[in-house]
Amino acid sequence: MAQKEGYKKEELLDVDKIRFYIAEEALVKIDGLSKKTRCNTLVLADVDKVYGIEARSFDKTIEVMNRIQDEIIWGG
């Protein structure tokens, strides 16, 4: 695809040199507390050389929108 779209090799990102974070609720160890606490934080996302960045933050929204569309089309 890169060649087809005219990208040069030096314009491509090296998947081993990038990090991608998703803002989400997760269990986090906070200094001074004995157990993990659920809070909003940045979580490291998986980056696959073939499929790209795992953007699970969109999954929940897509699922909700699909459910709403199904109810509109097929009735609840």
C-alpha cells in the first residue's frame, strides 16, 4: 500500500520505535496504597506490524452504535 500511495521508505514509522497509549479506566497501583485503585489513566496499546494500532477505545462506542442502529432498523 505504501508503494501504491507513493510513500517513501524514510516516511514510514518503525513499529519497534513507537508507543501508543489509550486513555481508559484501569486498575493502577498508587504510591502509599496497599491495593490497586480503579482510575482513568493511559494504558499502553498493542502495535502490530501487520494490523497496526489496537484502538480498543473505539470498540465500546462502535458496539453501542451498532446496538442502537439494530433497534432502529429491527425494533427493540
